[in-house]
Amino acid sequence: MVQITFINSEQKIVEAPENSNLLRVSIKERGGIPFKCGGGLCGTCKCLIEQGIENTDKIKPKERKHLKPEDFEAGYRMACQTFILGDVEVSW
Ligand code: FES
């Protein structure tokens, strides 16, 4: 299991199986990450991986349509396109 901390939701901490989709965990556990499409189209789920960016999977082409290289460098991802491989802390 991996630990996901939703910083904006009063530091809500949940556990999820490794390789879980970040947005799906947020929806299931009421983590609070904003979203609309859930499919990589709208960009609403942009979030900042404040700790554990190394514990996320590779950046998807759909993310590159909404986020700039400097966003990725700063740790931003789109939650609906991101799978979690280890502990992370996320804000939005
Ligand atoms: S929810 Fe629309 S891009 Fe992620």
C-alpha cells in the first residue's frame, strides 16, 4: 500500500494499493482534487506533487497539452493521468 496525503483537505491521509490512479483515489476517499472530465481532456485536475514526485509514473502525452515543461519541473501533474507508486503529498 502507498500513503497519499491530500494537503488541501486538512492533510487528509489515505492508503491505496500501489499503482493506483491519483484522481480515482481522491474521488473514492473524498480527497478533494478538482476534476471535470476524468479523461485527460479538461486540465481541471492539475495538482502539485509536493512530496514524492519520484513516486509517480511517467508523464502522459495528454498532460503535455495542459502543462508546460516548467510545470513538470515544479512537480505539477494531472491527477487523472497519474499513477502512484509510493508515498506522495499533493496540493491543488
Ligand atoms: S479531470 Fe479533466 S484532465 Fe483530468
